[in-house]
Amino acid sequence: MIVCSCTVITDAHIETALLEILGQPNAPIPTPGVVFRHLSKKMNCCGCAPLLVSTIYQIVQKLEREERICPCACASAKTKLEKLFVAYRRPNWDAEPVRVPEDVAELTSV
Ligand code: FES
């Protein structure tokens, strides 16, 4: 599955990167920036950031379940990722965007 359409990063790329990143001694927290740098990619529009954070989190959980990475590295990574996920979450993420009628928008524009 493609996670970042700008750089064509897939969940498979992310899983490989996470295995390498979290396998290091003193592994850094696998934030989207760390994963992108590890893959030698640069974020462009950042539209994938929320999906990227949740994908990283899910893959860390999977690797932990499969005992492929250290549980300590998983725990600290998940704690940081949960904070990032909350930061990216909007109150009604799935809701339709609120449309302001034009006449009201004109009244409220500066
Ligand atoms: S979709 Fe990932 S940087 Fe644009």
C-alpha cells in the first residue's frame, strides 16, 4: 500500500526502515522525519503525515507481536507516536468539511 504518494513510499518500505532503525543500539524514535531520512526521501506536501504516523505505529505493533524488535524500543516508539497521532488528529477527522455559506463568509472575512 502506498503511504506517501509524493515519494511513493509503501508500507513495505516503512517496515524495512523500522526494522533497521529500531534494530540499532540507542534507536531513535521512528518519527516520520526519521523514517524519511532513513529512506533518503524528503517530504513534499506533508499530506501523508497522519497516515504515516498511524502506519508506523501499526507496523511497530506488528513487529512487537512478531518479536522482531526489542520490546523496550517498541514501548518508547509507541509512546512518542501516540503523542504525534493526537497532534495530527482533528476533532471530526471523517466528517465532511464544514461549508460556510458565501454570504456568511463575506461577513466574517477580514
Ligand atoms: S503525500 Fe507524502 S509528502 Fe506528499
